[in-house]
Amino acid sequence: MKTVRLLTATMLAMAALTACSDEPDDDGNAVPSSWIRQQYGGSGPGYTDPSDRVSAVGDEIHGHTASVDRVADGDMVFLRYRDDIVAISPFLQGSRIEIDDYRTGHHRWKSRIGNVWPNPESDAFRGGGPGSGK
């Protein structure tokens, strides 16, 4: 009888942990990377849309999952999500989409996004993830 109780308790605990870890991020601030991967073809370090212009691709991605902020700089569009930056640039007749974690993207694209978004190296930056800003 003890074995059955122990097995039942273990299975219930595992089910609870699995349910918590598999919950989708529904706060609207997570980059839709799996959707981007499905919508756009892979090409080197990113994904491509063979025919849509940069602004249209930015609208499509933002329309699927709203970004926290958007910056247009010259021929590029940047979408800021909680933990990531999506950079959209011209590529042949269409666009290239690249996803970087926030810190890497901010360093990579700093000359384009300037001081519009928080610097991840500053004391004011709170980052993303559970419990951020607390």
C-alpha cells in the first residue's frame, strides 16, 4: 500500500511540474520564434521572406505577437520583445529576419537603435524573465 501511495504522489508531483514548465508564455511579450520559423524560410543566420518589404514583415510579425516597442532606422525595422530583439533588413527582393537575445541584439544593433531602448549594461536595466523588476 505504501508503494502505491508513493508512486501516486510521485506521478502527481511530476504532472504538476510538467504542467508548469509547459505553460505557454501568454504575456504577449515573448518573441514568436516558432511562428517565425514556420512562416519564413531559413537562410544562413536568419529567416527570409522572398518578396515582402521590411515594413510589411515587421507588421506581420508584430500582428502575430505584439512587440513591446518598434524602431525603424533607415532600411531596417527592429522589434523589441521581453528577452529578444528581432531585426528585419532588406535581402534581395524581400527581407531577412534575425532574432537575438536582448543583450546580444542591443550590442549588435546599438548604432541603429541608439539610446531608444535600455542598455542591458546599465543599472536601470531590469531585463526580462520571471521576477524581473522586483
